[in-house]
Amino acid sequence: MSDSPSNSPLLHTPLYDLHLALGAKMVPFAGYAMPVQYPLGVLKEHNHCREQAGLFDVSHMGQVRIKGAGITEALEALVPVDLAVLPKFKQSYAVFTNEQGGILDDLMITRLADDEFFLVVNAACKEQDIAHLRAHLNGFDIEVIEDHALLALQGPQARAALDQLIPSAAELRFMSASPATVTIDGAEVECFVSCAGYTGEDGYEISIPAQHATAFAQQLLALDEVEAIGLGARDSLRLEVGLCLYGHDLDTSTTPVEAGLLWSISKSRRPGGEKAGGYPGADIIAAQIENGASRKRVGLKINGRAPVREGAELMDSPGNSIGRVTSGGFGPTVGAPVAMGYVSAEHAAIGSQIAVLLRGKTIAVEVVKMPFTPQNYVR
């Protein structure tokens, strides 16, 4: 997350006017004016998404289409994923790494055809990611999709809600995608639907032409089960299910192994695999896979009711600094404060008893398994 510099005008998503009409409180986020909450409030928005369906504007994210003969192998040189085995209209989570094994960004990759992929990258990293792709994929067709909005519909009722507008989406399962059409003002509008999200709930992300985004959002919001949800609840929802936020839980000095993202490295790209290495920082990451990392991302159960925020120092029982909190807050579904952070490897085991420094006082903390609340993806 990075706010826009004060001398730079904030960008608007295609849904900006709708946010204002809905009474949203707008804040700077990654260079955009984005809704942090609506009149319903963060707590009720969070609970509504967990219980019914929430609509999020994620149009600030970067959407990129890349194609050309040999693009699979070229992309594999940038991410530790075996893209050659990714079927058409299936998605994969991935990370861009640097030569030190650090994470430049995390992203979603969907195969559209044998020689074509669709990427969704983080808003705060969008420009650097595009530059990174252009620098390393010279000769390939790289299209930054700037005329489409991106909406996320999340929650246990998301499937029933979208079924009323895009019936074909009901056939999708977690990490799959498909082109689709939706009727807006009597016209058939082409869109692209993926079964994914950032809340731990079942749901979708829909890429749709910008000129139709507001009307589409209004159709969804007209359904009883759907409410508009802002960035505040988006953050508490993702934290409860242990999902990382780039720039907080992930950065250029953090490796996938330290971050607990070994699962994002295809087995064939790990040491001993038939396609081992071949991406930036592979030797450093391979050494951590084989020998362990000196620190690890862990879930933190806080003693008491006071939320612990990013940057809070973590300590062992003698009072030595062993790490820091990278994300923290109150978990409405959990009914208690939740946090995640990095600690030295010797304190990373589940059940480890450590402490956090909170307003000059030490509070007991237990290292616990994530997610804090179960993920409910439909697979």
C-alpha cells in the first residue's frame, strides 16, 4: 500500500461517482481515491461479507494481457511457477522475485490460450510491474488494459447473486476463469470472470468494460444479499484468513520461504525438480528451502482485547527483540485481535510464547496457525 504523493492528483476508478452517491468515505490509496467504508461501517461491512455477499471496487489493480510465441517459457523466467502445466482458463498465484530472492510483487496469472496470459497485479506496484515485464519480455505483445474496471463479489451468497446476472459463472470453481456475457441496458456486454478473491470466502472477480461498470455494480447492489464494501473491511477480511498485503507482509527484502509461501513455488521449480530454478534469486530461495530461513511469517494470538498494529516490536521472554508485526487489527469474525508478523526461526513454532510491546507495556502473544478463521473457497 502506498498513498499518492501530496502533489499528485488522485486517480479515479470508473466507479468513483457511484462511491460518492453511496455515501462512501474516500481516502488516498495507491494513488487512487478509494472508498475506505460506506455508511454501513467497517464492522457491519465485514460481517455482511462473511454472512452474505460484498461488492468491492478493485479497479485500481493492474490488468495486463501478454501474448506471443514462447511467452510461457519467458514468464517462467520471472516467476517460480510451472506455467507450462497451467490449463486454459486456470489461474495461478505467483510472485515476481529479484536477484536477492525478495518479492517485487505478488500477482494472479491466468492462461487465456497457448501463447496468451492475463495478469492482475497490485495497484501500488502496477507501474513498476509493467516496466519489469517490458524490460524482460521484449518482443512480446504486452497490453495494459486501462479501459476495464475490476469488481470483486465475495461471500457465501456471491455465487447465488452472480447467478442471477451471469448464470455461466456458477460452473466456475476456485482458481478457474471464463469469458462471459452480462445483459446491461438491454445489450450483451462481454466480461471476464474468475473465481478468486481476497477475503477467504467464495466469490468472483469480474473484469468489465469501464463504461458499463457502474450499471453492472448497480445491478448487483440491487440484490438484497449484496452490499458495497470498502477497503477497511477488505483489510480485516484478508487478515483473518492469513492473506498477505504487499508492502506490509511482503516486500523486496522478504523471500517466499520467509513469507510462508513455499506452496507458491511449483514442485518442479524447487531443488531437485525437473525445471528447478531459472527465475531471479532462485539460488538464494533454494538454499532457504533446503536449509531453512532465519525468520518466518507467523500468526499471532494477542492476549486481551487491544489490537496490535503494524510495526509493533515482538520480543522473547528475556525481552530481546525477535521481530515485528506486519499486519494487525481486530478480527470481527474471530471476535478478538489478530496479527501476523515475522519472528526469528527459533520462535516460529506453533505454540511459542512471546510478547509484543504495546504502548510501553508488554502483552503476551502466542504463535498460532493461520488462517484465524476458515477459508471457504468452492473447489
